Amino acid sequence: MAILVKPIITEKMSMLTESKEQYGFRVALTATKPEIKAEIEKMYGVEVTKIRTSIVAGKRKTRFTKSGVSNGKTSNYKKAIVSLLEGQSIDFYENI
């Protein structure tokens, strides 16, 4: 199972990257901080100084269809905010 699911690329995360050199990743629910650190350092060739993790609760969804009301919920996920050593950066757009 992959530890890093995908990078979080939103307007809020981009502002955090520009101001504090922190990057966001969506990670596996069972991933630990040492596993996340090792994976990021191996994948991007940078040195991680700090990791903050949080589990984001899924949202409740309601759809109105021909057959009636359909209720559901999106999945929970874990996100990691990673701080890098001064002067290092990650370019998510280099492989495009």
C-alpha cells in the first residue's frame, strides 16, 4: 500500500507553501510520521524537519434522485503538513 496518496494543491496550501515553505500531502490512514518522512525524503530528495498530521472527517452528502433521497458520506482521510530544511523546495509541476 502506498504511503503518499497525492499532494494537496489548493489555494490555501499554495499560500502556506509561499509564506512558510510547508507542503501538504494526502497520506494513508495508517501511515506514521516516520514512514511519511522517509517516503517524502526518498521520493523528492529533500530533508524534512517537521511533520504535522490530522485526520479529516468525511462530509455527509445528500442527493435527490428520481427514486428518492439518497444519503451517504465521503471517506475520512489523513493529511500531513510537511516543513522542509531552509532553502529546499518541492516542485509538483516538474513532470507535466
